[in-house]
Amino acid sequence: MSSGVVSYNLADLAWPDIRKFTDGDGIVLVPVGSIEQHGPHLPAGTDMFHCLEVAERAAPLADVPYAPTLPYGYSPHHIRKVGTGQGTITMKASTCQAVYYDIGRSLIHMGFKKLIYINGNASNFKVMDPVMRRLKYETGAFLAVYKPYGENYMGIMADVLEGSKEETPGWHSAEQETSQMMAHDDRLVYLDRLNGKWEKSHKPAWLPDAFGKEDGFHAIQFQGYDYFYLPFEHDDYCETGLVGNPFYAKKEKGDEIYNRFARYLADAIVEFRKIPVEVHDIEFTNRV
């Protein structure tokens, strides 16, 4: 560790250690996850663990600190039926935005100039843009959101995953996420609970047959095109919480995926360091 710190987690550091980073290029990572059901075989904290793993692996590569991971996010569609113990803890959009803002404002007040939010849950992105813009417009700080997950875009994971497009390897609790959880802690993965069966996203029963649905996105097909977005509940199109085939999952794949996401972020930080930033109105005056 070139900064001479024993940890890159801000919670582990005293202020003289943190000042090494604020007096330097002022880059900090902000992992934000969610606690939401991930089917019968993965833990509710899956998205939180994903962004934490990327932060922990990228920080020493890039020599930048990271804030403690925010476990909660925006997951109203995963709450499911009352009293069923699904595990989802969601924040309202306004609460989520307020928390993201306060974290960002605190870090800027601290002296950080460039904030990179590592988003572990795709639905968080729905509420993040106004926060990023507000922080940018108010202070001039550099803001970025990094989304190290798959869904319908495999990107740098394409040659790691084996499942076909029809098996939606990057969607909820399928091959990608199951592999990653195996790499994080394979004691938390229970593939035997699936009894060899996996689930593909399907059209909700209440939609007419003229419409179709193939993955976990909130779009539907009509006449062969995706021009409609509906505010679905997750159990409208997926009974178990699993969208795709997780049986290709391997611990080694998850480890490689985490490492690729971490290296990619570290490489980007090299370039982000070159961006000139003039930060103003630094004091978090509305902090009460």
C-alpha cells in the first residue's frame, strides 16, 4: 500500500491517514448496495457484498480510500407479500436520495474532490442522477457512478459466463451473481434448494397475450419491439426471485469477475486523475 495505511476503508482510518488522500488527488469510492430478496439460494445482502468486493479489490490497486458500504437502497419492487420473510429492506426514493446526498456532501466537506459511487443494485440508478447533478452543481466536484453488474450487458464478463442469452446469465441471482457470491463466501449459497430447476422471466398473467417478457428489465415486448416500460413488481414475472440459470456458477468465475471489475475501475481512476476540478462551496452548511 503506497499510502502507508493498514486499510483503505475510511472507517478504519484516523484523520491524519484520511488527510493523506484529501491532500492528494482527493478521490474516494462510495459503495452503495441494497438488501433485497435474491431467491431461495442467495442472501438478501448479495448486492451489498458485490459493491463491497469491488471497492475492497480496487482500492489498493488505485491507492484510493472507500467509504463504508451503504447496505440499503431503492428496492420497492422486491418487497413482495406481507409477512413472507423475503428479506427486502427498501428506502423510499426521497430517503435514498437524501442519504446519497448527505454522504457525498460529508465527503466533499472532508476535502475529497472526486467521488465515484460504486452501485451494486441496478434499481438504485433510477434515483441517483438528481443527487449526482445536485452535488456537481453545488460544489463543482467530480461525480461518477460505476455499475459493476451484468443484466442485459455482459461487457467484460462475456467470455467468463457460459450461459446462453436465453438463460439470462447476468440477471437476478443467475450465473453471474451466484458465481460472485460463491467467491465472496460460498457458505451463503444454497443451490441444492433449487432442486435442479431454474426460472426464466415470463409475461405477467394479467397482461394480454399480445405482450411478451424475456428478462428482468421493466420493459415489455409488443409487436416485436420494446417501447413500453411498466412499474412491475418482481413477482409479476418471477415467482422465486431467480431470473436465469445459476447452475453454471463457479467460485473461480466469481473471483475473476470481481477482479476484472476492480482492475477496470482502477484503470479508469488513472484517467480520472487527469481531470481538472475546481471545488467551491465546500462546507456542508445544511447538515442539520
